Amino acid sequence: MTAHVVVLHRWRDNYALYDDYLDHDSCRVTYVTTAMSRGSVPAGAASVVTPDDLTDLGAVRAALADPVARHGTPAAVVALQEGDLAVAASLREEYGCPGRRWSDLHRFIDKEAMLAAAVATGVEVPAFRRVTDAAQIEDFAAEHGWPVVVKPLEGRASAGVCQFNGPAEVAGLDDAAPVLVQRHVPHRVYHADGYFDGNTIAPWRLARYVNVPGSGKHGPLAFNDGEPVGEVEVNDPDTRAAVREFLDILVPGMSPEPWVFHCELFVDTSGATPTCTFLEVGCRPGGGEIPFVWRDVYGIDLMALEFALQRGLTPVAPAEPANGRIGGSLLVPLMAPRPAQVTEATSMVGRPDGPYDEWIPAVGTVLPAVTGTYEYVGGRFRFAGPSTEDVAHRIETTARDYVVLSTPVIPTTENAENAA
């Protein structure tokens, strides 16, 4: 046995294929996980610890005390879920491991620092301001117009993000911890995902979010209001060219070192040439079904690239796939109070316009009261087809026809252990 590697892990599904990334027979691997995700830890793990809160550095450090004493100081600390990046960065610094430190990740986690860094690259960024009360939000809107978007300084999976359409909607807000208010951009939301090896962005893909007909919001923000949200790859050459020009400025400007990126942006396609405006960027693979679609449809494992980078390695960029298939996905929320027991969920696989794969909760499953993740939702679907239009049609059809019903439950020890 050689190196001791620590992995922070909080999924039950196979977002990451750890057995492909590490030889558990030659490495001592400690998994720091939640009680709910413990069952998906590889059988070859040397140690498994379950602190109460993976985002609590002190709790994680204490949980690792025994594995470190038994297996040695970690040679690498890896965290592939967005919410665990900060703790992993701090542990790397303490143990002297390779990989990004907090100073490297701060601009990808703190939204105010992120926007300031994006401004410094020279791309278009909507006006923003740190605020602490309703009056400051109204002052910002008086200058930049309604609606405005308010978001936590740190957060993931659109948790806590709100759109306010006028002063009446913010009048009753209490003073709070600092949040970010941002000018609303009325254009469609896209996301670009890929790998920058320090010189070139390749491979990469562009996708646009697919909202239900009549939705009043663009992109993933509609998910918070109980609407299904999809995303479909876009291969329109003019849009891709405009976004590539944007990425060629933003990506090396945000970090000149190799990194996997997930960038959300607004694209205005109403003019002769599409124009791009920054929304957010993550130093990690995209969430939701993006890692699955990249593996299934494009044959590229973004998680493997990120895992290598966090071990201090620089992976060789994988070749672009030759099959030309278009990928997409759909997330359907469950808006019942949580925890909730699923009473109906209809499979969509096998339908003529359906997905090629899905995760739907089995009847009787208790969906837990968790935030900041798209894993435990009402349904997750993946699509592939010959064109953007074909896959978008499949997404819209599934969003229309899928039925998931549930009933709230009172939490008990038994149903907490059986939660999805």
C-alpha cells in the first residue's frame, strides 16, 4: 500500500466512478461521507467516516484524526461536489497536499469575488452590489431597473436565489446577512462546460436551458418555483463561435492553470451576431445530469479530469467524440414538503420521444429534506438525439408527461435511513 488519499463524497448515484480513478488495492483511501451516501462508497475503501456536517472543517478534521493516524498524512484530498470544495482546499493546505487552496478557489465560490474577477477579464458582466436590507435593494433597482436578482454570497444549485419584480416584493424583507443583488438580464441562459489545459479549451460543449412553455423565468432559477428545467446541447455555429470567443477571454482570465469549468451565461441571439453576458462560473464539472450525459453521449468523464487535477496531476485532454450525437437532460422538482414519501412516479424510458435513461424514485421512497443538490429531486432524465431540436422536443415532452406524486411524512429514524 502506498499513498493515503482522502475523498469527500456525498452522492448515492454514480456521479463519480472512483474505482476508475484510483486503485484501491494500492492506495489507502478514506471516504468522508454522509450517512445517507455511505452505501455508495467503494468496497475497497480503507476507512469511512461520517461527520455530522461535511461543510464543517472542524468536524471533518476531527473525523479524519483516526484514519490519518492509521494510514498516514494524506497525499491528496479530493472533493468533486461543489459544496465540499472549501473544506477540501483547507485540508490540502493543512496536510501539504497538491491542488487548489482557498486563495485559488475563493473567486469561484464567493459570488461577489467571482463577479469582480469576471469583470477584470474584460467580459460583459451585469451590474451588481452587496446589500443587507430592502432599502439597498430598492436603491439598486432605482439605478438599474426592475426586476432584480438576489442571491447568497455563497450557495449552490440555485438555493436561495430569488427574482424580485418590484418594490412591493422586497418591502417586507428583514435586514439580513449580506447578499448580492444583480441586474436582471432578459436573455436565455446557456451553460458551457469543458476542460482548459492551460493553453487550449478542449473539449467543450455549449447547452441552453429549456424551460416549460409560459415560464416567467429563464434557466435553472425556474426550478425553485417548482418548474421542470432541462438543458440541451447547442451546435449552431454562430452561437458557438460567439460563446467560444467569450470563453477564450474568460477562462484563462479566471485561472491560467488547467481546470474543468462550468460557466453559465446569457446569450442574446436577437441580433446579427450573438452576444454573451456573464452569469456564473464554477471550477468543477457541472451539476445535475451533466457528468452522466458527458460520459454516456460524448464518452468523456469530466469527473475523472477533475479528480486527477485535485491529485496534483495534469491530465491529457481527451479527444473530441466523432459520433456527433446531441445530449440533454431534464430535472423535475418535487415541491411537496420534505421529507416526502413518493406515491407515484411513471417511467419515461422506452417511449418514442423519451429519454435513454432516467432516475425516478421508487414508490415508497422517502425523499429527504436536503438542499444544495439536484440528486434528490422528483425525477432526473437523460437524452440523446441527432439535433438540438430533436432533443429539445424529447425534453419538453417528458416534462409535460411525467407524473410524480408524494405525501409528506413525519421524520423517523427508520424512514431517514431508507431515504433516497
